[in-house]
Amino acid sequence: MNNQPMVRAIDVRKSYGDQVAVDGLTLNVPTGKTLGLLGPNGAGKTTTLHLLIGLLRPDAGQISISGSSHVDSAEVRSLVGIAPQSLSLYDELTAEENLTFFGRLYGLRGPRLAERVDWALDFSNLQDRRRHRVQTYSGGMKRRLNFACALLHEPKLVLLDEPTVGVDPQSRNHIFEGIRRLQEAGLTIIYTTHYMEEAQRLCDMVAIIDHGRLLELGTVPELIQRHGGVSVITGDCSAPPPDSWPGHWDGQVWRVETDKPLETLHQFSIQTSHFTRLQIEQPDLESVFLRLTGRSLRD
Ligand SMILES: Nc1ncnc2c1ncn2[C@@H]1O[C@H](COP(=O)(O)OP(=O)(O)OP(=O)(O)O)[C@@H](O)[C@H]1O
Ligand SMILES: [Mg+2]
């Protein structure tokens, strides 16, 4: 069994003129895992993906895909599919024609091409619109088709660059379901997003990048444990809480910081009947991001 990482990047750098886009990125993505690449606008996510598929050449550093450093060779390209952030679709063509066009680019022909196009129409849930021009589609339908185009040649590594931007909740769920299917089939996925709930829900590991630098890499619970900070319990109560309770009461709101909010409630026999409102705020990826970068992911 081959257990080399699907993606390996060592000290990769890329600038556009004076603008440093990727600044010494070192990263491994194990085969069969999903990596979420999280970062604000301009962090270097798209540039990183384009370096991985050989669309851009690094100024320095090494990249290998499935053990090969020839990332723009035909052999490696056949392993990789990308759903780009800027939709790669012909508006004046139908879904079927777009898929056929991209399938041919990937070298598919004849019955195999027809079979894969049909599969992709099922995958994107666009069978009933297959003969309609893409210009008549909603944002969500276009994103679904853009995603399916990346899968025609059955890649082992799929790069999804903000696959849910501008889509309705239904299409978003459809895209999540598609990602789940690929995960179950053992594919390796790199997923860029601004949405932390998505990373939290879909990814085995998360890389946080800002200004082209990798700030952290780990599972979501690991990152929350390392950088999330404490939980905060607040409750509204008009009568003073018992002296035995921890925390502070300002005459209206009782507040306590704790690592283990449920245990704290239990340990100090804190009764919910004391409050007209009780809330536990637990750290999440947003808190991690805020602590690491000093700003919110969606700014
Ligand atoms: N073709 C280019 N020419 C010059 N600068 C570029 C080019 N592409 C990207 N940049 C710059 O490189 C940096 C990284 O951009 P990149 O598109 O990789 O970020 P991103 O994380 O994908 O951002 P977004 O969330 O907006 O998609 C940014 O400062 C961007 O302005
Ligand atoms: Mg981008």
C-alpha cells in the first residue's frame, strides 16, 4: 500500500511582481483526506491551487503530486481535477455541450465520453436542463456544473476553489452531498472557502493562511484547542446569584469564563431556573482565525 501524501509542497514561494502571493508554504495532504484552505481575500488560496496543478510555476520550493514533481505532465494532470473560482463554463453552450467539450479536453471519446457526461449530469442534478444554455442557469446551477466538469476524467485529487460562492442553500447542500460522495470514494480534496461552518463540517484538516503564509494546520478540534480560547457562559438574572457560584454578576448579567462550560454548570450546581436567558459561547474556527490573524475571516 502506497502511503505517500497525495500532495506535498515544500517552502513554495510565488510573487506577482512585488506582490508576494505565497510565502514559503509547506504542506502535506495525505491520500484520501480533505484539506480546507481557509483565508481571507487575497490570502493566496487560488495561487496555491494554481501552483499545485502546474498552471503557475513557483519561484522557489518544490511541489509533488502523488510522488511526481512533474506536476504539469500529462500523467499527473490526469490525476487532478479543478473546479475554478472563476466559473470555467461557456454561457452560450448547454450543460451537455460544456461537459462534452471539457471531456474531450481530458481525452475522453466515444461511448466513454457519453457515459461520463451522463454521470456528470446526474452528479450535478442537471439532467432535466441538459439541453438548456448555461446563460439561463442560476448561480447554484452554474457552480454545480463547474464542479461536475472537474470530475469527468475521474481524478484522484480534486481542488475546489470556493465551490459554494453565490449559491442558494439547496445547491449548497447538493454540493456538500457531492463532496461526501467523493470522500466516500477515497478521493483527496482541497477545498478553499471563506465559510468556517463548511470547513468545520467537511474537512479532515484545516490550513489557515494569511498573506501567503501558513499560520496553522490541524484538525478542527486541534486548532480550537490550541487557539480557540475559553468558553463564556452568560445568563440574565435580576436577583444576585449564590456566593458559591464562580464568575461575575453586574446586577443583570452573570458571566463566567471556563474551559469546560457544561462541567462548570454541573460542578457549581448552577440552576437554569435562576435565569431568564442562559447562553454558552464555545470557541469555534472563527475564534481561532481571529486570534491568529487579528481579523474575521469574512472581512
Ligand atoms: N495575476 C495576478 N497578478 C498580480 N497579482 C495577483 C494576481 N493574482 C493574484 N494576485 C495577488 O496575489 C495575492 C493572492 O491572491 P489569490 O487570488 O491567490 O488570493 P485568494 O486567497 O484566492 O483570494 P480570494 O479569497 O479573493 O479568492 C493577492 O494579493 C492578489 O491581489
Ligand atoms: Mg481565490
